[in-house]
Amino acid sequence: MLIFFTILVVFSAVVTIWIFLKTRENRDYLTSQPLKEIEPRSRSLFEPSEEEIRSLEREESVKTEAQNAEEMRRILAGKAERLSEFKEFWKTSPNKRATIQLLALAAQTGSGKIFSDTAENVIQQWQANRIEDLSAEQLAQILDSHFWLLPNEERTPGVSFWLKQEIASLRRSSVGKN
């Protein structure tokens, strides 16, 4: 039994020395080699994916467009309000200069309907001889030039057709007078 116990102690001592030398060798190897940077192979847990980024960009662009549309609507509403205020002034004393300003304000609203209503009102006042110093040819030119100030999408066929008919009628009446 003593022999068995001696062999066990010697074997344990050899294994302990071997483990000690092996760990020392590994420690020396690790300290002699520079550490390599590890490249991540997958995205981090909280980093957004490409699809999420595109989705956020789309949401931002939609939000920006909505804000721009709302701002444009407010601006056009303000211009329409200025037009209605100026129209009340114009009705009290319609003249050539005020008529030009009225049609310019109507064109600046960017609405074909508002412009055609204003143009119709101007033509009615002119036909009733309430607008001073404005010939039929001048009125036709003013209407035509201000119509082209409207945005393309507001120059609809209905508005365009009606206005061209009125302009042609005004030009015929000016030729008849000359």
C-alpha cells in the first residue's frame, strides 16, 4: 500500500508540475502575440436594419411633405383672404389699375376656380361700364396674361375654355368698335 500511495503522490506531483508549466507556456504565448480586432459578423442588437432606416426616411419625407402642403395651404388661404378684402375695395371704385391688381391677386391664389370667378366678376363690371379707362382689348390682354400666372394643374380645360371664349368675345367687340 505504501508503494501505491508513493506512486500516487509522485504521479500527482508530475501532473501538477506539467499543468504549471503548460499554463506558464500559454501565458507567455498570449502576452507575446498582439491582440487581433474581432470584426462583428452580424449587426448589433439595437442597430436598425436597412429596411427600418428606409422606413424612417419615408416617414420623414411624408411628414415633411405634409408640413409643406399645410404651409402652402395656409399661404394660399391668406392670399384668398387678401383677395376677398381687395375685392370689396375694388367694388367701391373699379378702375384699370385696381382691376389689374385684383386679377394679379386672383392668380396668386393658385386656384383656377377663384381666378375664373374673379374674372367673371370683372367682365360683368366691365360690361356694365363700371370700370373706367379700360378698353375691351386691354381687358382681354390682362385676363390672358394673368391666366398664365396660374399653376399648370389649375389651368383646367373648363377654366381655360371659358376664359378663351370670353377673351375672344372681348376682342371681337373691340374690333367691332374700331
